[in-house]
Amino acid sequence: MRIAIIGSGYVGLVTGACLADFGHHVTCIDSNPKKIALLQSGEIPIFEPGLASLVRTNSQSERLSFTTGLAGPVGEADVVFIAVGTPSRRGDGHADLTFVYAAARDVARAVRGFTVVATKSTVPVGTCDEVERVIRKANPQAHVAVVSNPEFLREGAAIEDFKRPDRIVVGTLDDQRARDVMAQVYRPLFLNQSPILFTDRRTSELIKYSANAFLAMKITFINEIADLCEQVGAHVQEVARGIGLDNRIGAKFLNAGPGYGGSCFPKDTVALMKTAQDNGAPLRLIETTVAVNDQRKRAMARKVVSACGGSLRGKTVAVLGLTFKPNTDDMREAPSISIIQALVDLGARVRAFDPAGHEQAVAVLNETVVLARDPYNCVEGAHAVVIITEWDVFRALDLAQIARQMATPVMVDLRNVYRRDEVVKHGFTYANLGDGVCGDERTLSVAAE
Ligand code: UDX
């Protein structure tokens, strides 16, 4: 099949590379000539494990190409994916659909013959209807079927997620021809037993937002349970295991942390909340999730203060991990941003190390942090080390060496990477999340009673 993908960002690029790998002929289009020139020369503008080699192999086999010119590839395509950004609109938090509708107008002028136009961008309910209206207005002769085909991949695991999805969702009008084309696009995945769910367009659009909102709520739930564990002397990791073994709950997304971040959960929860409010059916659970998560990020700084004996004034804090999660260089809505700002506001100097995020971090954090070249250089002379992102390189640090290098060996582990006993034996004061024996006086007194 011939496939054109408009938007060579995260989703567009991963989709393009994986569909080419399935054997389709794919052209990835982007209006940014620098990005296209980079991709044509075999360079990848984003950090995603495995993507560079997938792009290289499929480019060499001439199944994958890159261009700024939309008309040619769209004219030849059986399917055009719209995978442009849908950022939060300034001021009201609604998804900004400017790029989606601009792409729809470009498609309208370029299509020839029957073409399926699939929205891969995360778009609010009703957007496909509007995309169809925009196309018909720009070109009443266009023979298109507009379908919704949301993407569920995670950064850092994008290729695996694309190639082995839990499900594929396709929303169409009652249009068998469009369904057959989409089934053909994903045929290699059915052979892998991935189920495909055909539904109507509005339902499909809402499935994507509901999935992200549910996961954000699940994380927020376990984060609040972690806070409770600290007060009552229980252990959140064991609570998570105990509830996660119930198949109705499931074990995934129950890791307590400093609050969810990234390019999707924060923006999509707010956009869904707005849609719900506008339609007179407010989602109170999601409204609370958003508020609790926002507060949580800054509250993490108070944990550092208390581990440091009540004040950060004049102290140096070493931060390990800046990106919103490991295996990405993405800093969007990363908890580190709010936490570092709060630490600085409380009088600390902050030194930080991240395996991949320095370039993006400089753009966001400006002068607030000094970047270190490795974890050991980062902790030199520091009064506390805070693990914010659970990169693998932070899982097996030489704790004896770290303790020796620090001014005072204090560790605040916001991802529960370490076990208390293995850290404490090196002389650290150790604080983590949801671990009710973490030296909290009230917990100890409850335990003693
Ligand atoms: C998410 C969805 O998982 C994906 O399906 C969707 O397509 C895009 O949004 P992504 O943002 O790449 O993917 O990352 P994800 O792994 O879901 O993590 C999001 C945030 O939640 C991160 O900040 C992560 O640290 C946090 N998280 C995740 C937790 O705090 N605890 C968990 O148990 C899981």
C-alpha cells in the first residue's frame, strides 16, 4: 500500500518507520525543511531507542522516504495519516487543532481517487467530523473517507508498542471500504494476534482520551496511597503488588512517583476535562486528578527539605534525572521542572545530571541548574541527592563512593529505585515514597505502641 504521513514528529515518525517495516511504501512529510533534510541524511531528530536503525533500514530499502512536498505523496496514497501536533491552546487548555485543519485543507487539494484520511493525532470528540467538513469545503469532488485511528504508543518503548499493541482502534462512519483499507494497513499486526476494534468515529476519539485519563488517574491514585502509607506505616510497593494481582485492577501503572508528566497525560487530561465541562457532563475524577498531580510535583521539594533537616538555604542539591521518564530526551511537563524551581525558591543550589535530557533541559531550566557530566560529578560536595527519573544508570550506583563524595549523605528517592537497607548501610539518610518506616516520627511512634 502507499501511505503518506503528514507530520514527522514523534507519532508520525514512529508510525512511518513501523509501517514501512511492515512492507508498505511510506512517505513522511513535514513542513520543517531542516527536519526533513536531517531525516534524509539518516539522522533522527528525536531520541527513541531502535528508531534510527529502523529508519535507516527502511530508507535503504526505499520503502521509507521524507519530503516537504505534500502534493505528490498524498496524490498517490491509499491512506493519508494526519499526525501533526495538537498542543494545549493558550489560555483555556483545549486542544489546538490549527495544524490538523491546515493539514486537512492541504489534503483536500492534493487527493486523487479514493483515499482514506486517518487522524492519528490525539483529537477531541467531533474533530473527524470537522476534518471531513473542511475537506469537502476545500474540494467538493474529493473522494475521501475520514477515519479516526488513535495511537497509544509510549515514548521510550514506541516501536515495541506500535508493533505489539494491546489493540488497534479504528473509528469510521458505516463505511466498509474504509474499514477494509485500514484492516490492510494493520494486517501484519493481526497475524501477531493484536485485536482491532472497529467503532464509530466519536467513540474512537473518546477511547484515546479516556485511556490516557484513566491511566493518569491510576497513577494519581497510587501516589495518594503512597502518601497515606507514609502516615500509617504501610508500604506502597506491596500495596501496589497486592492490588495489582487482582486482574480487574492490573499491575501496570501502579508505581508511585513525583507525579505524571510528558507530552500526553497533562495535556490530554485537561483537554478531556474541558470537553466534558463544555458538554455539561463534568468529569470530577479527572478534575481532581489534574489538581492533585499539579500539587504533587512541588510537594516533592518539601520531602527534600525535611530529609535535609528543615532547611535548604545555602545547600547544594544534586538531581539525578530530568526527563519526564527514562529512555527519552523529552522534558515536556517533566516533574523535575517544578521540583527544581521549588528547590531553588527554597534557597538551594541545584546541580543535575540526565543521560539524554541536557539539551532540552537547558531550554526549559535556563540558569536554574548547573549540569554535571555524570552522576558522580553531580553529587560532589552535595548536601542531598534526589532521584527524579528512574534511568537504568541510576539503579546500580556505587553508593559507597556517592556517600564519600557528598557533604552530607542524604538520598531522596522519588522513584523507589533502591531498597532502604542497601542505602542506609552506607550511612545515608534515606527518604522515598510510600515507605511507612522512613524515619517519620509519627510512624515510628505508632510502630512502638
Ligand atoms: C502515555 C501513554 O502511556 C500512551 O499510551 C499514550 O499514547 C501517550 O501517553 P508516555 O507519555 O510516553 O505515554 O509515557 P508513560 O510511560 O505512559 O508515562 C507517563 C508519565 O506517567 C511519566 O511521567 C511516568 O513517569 C508516569 N508514570 C507512569 C508513573 O508515575 N507511574 C507509573 O506507574 C507509570
